Amino acid sequence: MSTEKVATVDSFQVGLPPAYRPAEVKGQSKTGWKVSVAVLAVAVVVLVITGGFYIGYLQNELAQRTTLEQAKTFAVRFHEKGNIVQEKIAVNLQTQTETFFGVKHNDVPKFTAVNDFKQGITVVHVPSAGACYVRVLDTTFPKPQDLKNELDAHANETWDEVPREYHYFKTVKPAIGDASFLPAEIKSHCQGLPVYWTVPVSSPGVNSRQRRVAAELTEAQRSVAVCVRVFGRHIFTVSF
């Protein structure tokens, strides 16, 4: 008869690691649940904050891209009298304005002109004349979206010379008292300068008095009286 001892269930349980002892398996701690929930809540908050920052970043990037698409400046080159002239044109679809930065060349003085399609006016600043001039917008001129499309389609091209179109205007005096309506694109240029309304006339110097006044103009003033061209297309001739 064998005297070998057989391990009982209790002795077997004693030999097991504590983690495997059935008697030590207890219910989930409420404190553990609270800690888990708190950690999860913090993770959610961090995720929300991080996601908020990321969404804000994307919105900011989209806004910047939209702004760039809404407002764009083009360098434009065109032939004139055997030379190549380069000017800048800024098109803003949001404000519905077109700004032309004309350089001094031939008989054209340096100028800045803004077509404001919302107000239906064109404002021209001529530094050599020390004044700004306002006229009714020529509705045949390309609208901002059309002009932008045209300039985008012909980027880096040199435009052919455009036949001159003369449009004569006479200043209406006295100067405008409140010029706060001027487009933001040109308001700073006209600050402290007289701003005149202008009305179209058939031709400049139609009588002896106007011819006499024109003869007394300085060379700079006389160049203004001759022409101010916008992108080689329109002539803004002011008769004093």
C-alpha cells in the first residue's frame, strides 16, 4: 500500500501564485472605476482641445487661401511706342475694386487709379498734379472677376500696344469737402490733397480761356492735362 500523499485542493491552492488564487479574486474597485473615468475624461478634453486647435488652424489656412484668391496683384507688361512698359494691377474680388499703378513713361505721368464697382466710380491720384480726380465708372471696363481671369490666362505675357482712347474731363470746383467715400485702396494717396469731381467734355481747350490756362501750365501739369492712361486702354484727360 502506497504511502504517497495526494495534494488536496487546499494544498494545491496554497501553491498557486496569488494572482491565480480563486479566493483572492475580488469585485472591481469603485476607486479604480473613478480613476479610469477621470483619465478618460482628461483624454477626451485633450482630444477636444487638440481637435479645436487643428480645426482652427485649418480654418485659418482656408481663410488665408480665400483671401489670396480674393485679392491678387499682377505685374503687367505691354508695348508702347517701341518700348515695354511694366505696371501693376491689383484685383480685389471682395471689395470689387481694380487698382492700377501707372509708372511715368512717354507723356503719361505716374498715377494710381481705382475702379470701384460697388460705388460706380473711378478715382485717380496724380502726384505731379497734387490732386485726386473722381469720375463716373466706365461700365465697359472689365469687371474684377473678368479682369482677373484675363490676367491669369495671360500671365507672364507681354501685351501688344493698345490703340489710345481719349476721354476728356473737366474738373468741377470747388474741391469735394467730404472725401470719406474714397476707396480704401487710394484714400491714403489722396489724404491732404484736393479731390475734384470731373465731368466729361467733348474735347479739351474748347475756348480761348481754356487754351490760355493750358498754355500757363507747368510741364508736369500739362502732362496731366494730356493724358492719364489706365493699362493702355483708357485716357483720363483733365481740362483745367
